[in-house]
Amino acid sequence: MNIIVVGAGISGLSTAWSLARKGVAVTLLEQGPIPNPLSASGDQHRIIRRAYGGQGGYQRRMSEAFEAWDAMWDDLGESHLVDTGYMLLSQVPGDEGEEYRDGLIEGGYAFEELSPAETAARYPFIDAGTIRFGAVSPEGGVLLCQKIAAALRDWLRANGADVRENCKVTSLDAEAGRVRLETGEELVGDKVVVTAGAWTLRLLPDLASSLTTYRTAVAYLTPPADLKTAWEKAPVILDVGGSVDGYVLPPVAGTGLKVGAGIHKYKCEPDTDRSAKAGEGEKIRNYFAPPFARIEDYGVADVVTCAYTFTEDRHFFVREIGRTIAVSACSGHGYKFGAAVGHQIAGGLLSGDVDASRRWLEARD
């Protein structure tokens, strides 16, 4: 079997890895470098965690996700996961911080709940007067995206895969499994896996009824000097509570202090507005007061734009069209399942049961 994978974000890289380790001939095509700074997987770091609020199917699948990452670390010879643990904050009744905590309770997963005063004493960057509670768990942390992409690229080449960087696919015949490159070259696979993220609709425009592309951005902050050490020892903050859908990744293993907010997005083509706008970093930073104290003391070191695809219900998307399988995560929540996505898609291709892979990735049970 010869498989062509279009797109070398985490889903494409892990699918190629899962196939190659089973001895399948794989050609991986990426329109930019690997890692590609414009891709959703090209930033410094992403969150991995158990908590999933009302999406219990994903919460239960996290055990398999952790196992898949462990298998990848074994192959790569090094782990690119920093076990910071994670924290939830709640500012108002019914916010996402509370939903995540209640999901952990319902699933029977252990965590430590803290009063506002206890939270601020342990994490002095939090303003105790703005939160209802904190909750912390050691099960999770930070995935180092750029290191993972570079390591998988090198592993794939060392294990016989045809990895092509700066190789843009301009058209796709999904039924025939044929791709045309910008150079004019055509490739035909027994199967084609499209993991092109925000660029998926360029190749498969008929999926526009299911997938929507958004542009967002994250900010890297410079904390006040007296809080620098506290942030370096901090867990991931999965949700800061309130209404901004805010998350925070601490500065670990050479990364920066990253903040992002789910409300900071708009519909946009993936190549449009990829430069930060004037004042955008400060706008993103200011979403985080509350619950951060002294927000004006945080400098903005950098702003990085991202392009994502979303499904309406924020579940994974898998569609089989002729010889082609389109795979799309929803927003950034897909990264933590990256290694498991590879296992699932490779397994479906080799067994002929892609529908079983779809059911696992949609996680509706």
C-alpha cells in the first residue's frame, strides 16, 4: 500500500509515523517547512490535559492519547512533554472553569480544589478577589510542538518515508487518489490522507458545509520580575474562568509565557491577516484581568497568528471520499490527541474500517 499524506501538522506527521512504523510506504507533503510557523501545529507549545467539561468522550479517550504519546517518545528516543499539571479557575457560576471541574467529578478523576486565598497563596499572579475557586491536577502539561515536528520529520526520513517540505499541493482528485503539485508533478496513492488544517477547504471545497476557517492569535507576555519564578513553576491554566475562554501556558523548556482566548477569533482565509495588528497583543493580554493581578505590568514580547478549522459542535471531523480521507481537528483542542490521531487513521486505513476511526475521533460515546 502507498499512502500520500497532505499536510505535516501534528495529525499528518503522526499519521505518517503510525503508517511508517508498520512498514507502509508513505509520502508526506508539506507546503512550507517542517515545522511550518503558519500551521496550527507550528507554535511553541500546546496543552495536554484530562479535563473536558461536557465532552466526556474525549475525557475518557485521554488515557489512550497519553499511551500513544508514550509510544512516540519511545520511537523518538526523547519525550517532548513537560509535566506541569494543569489548573482550572472559576470566576462566576456556570463558567467553563466550573464545567471542567464538574466533568472531572463526574468522571471520577482526582484533583485538588483550592479556595481563592489558597490559590493566590500558591500562585501569586492570581487575584484572589476575582475567583470562586481553583482546581489543580498533575495529569497533563505542555507539549513542545516545534520539537515534536522536527523530531518526527527526522524520524520519518530515517525510517524510509518520502518527506517533502516546501511542496505545495494545488489540486486533488479525491476519487482517484491523485494529487497535483505546484511543480506540475502528479502523484497517485492507494489512499490520500488530507490533514491540511485550515487549508483543507482549498483542496476539498465541498466540505465547507462542515468546516469553517477562523483566524486567531496568541500573545507571549513578559511577566513582572517578581513573578517570573512563580510563572516558571506554574501549571498550565486550562481555563481562567469568566467569559473569555482564556488559557495560559507557562514558560518551560525555552518557551514563552503564552496566553490565548477563544473569543479572539473571526472567520478568515488561512493566508489572510497573518501579521499581528497594532495593539493586538495588549488586547489579548487584557482579557486576563481578571483573574491576573497587575495585568498592566506584563509586557507583550510577541504576537503569533494562527488559522484553525472548526466544526459546529467542536468534535473531530473525518470524511472518506473515494480514495481520500479528510481529517480535521476542531481548533487547538486536537493537538493533545495528535499521536492517537495517527494511530486511529493508520489503523482505519490498514483494516479498511475508516468509519471505526471516525467514531473514535468524534468521541460521541
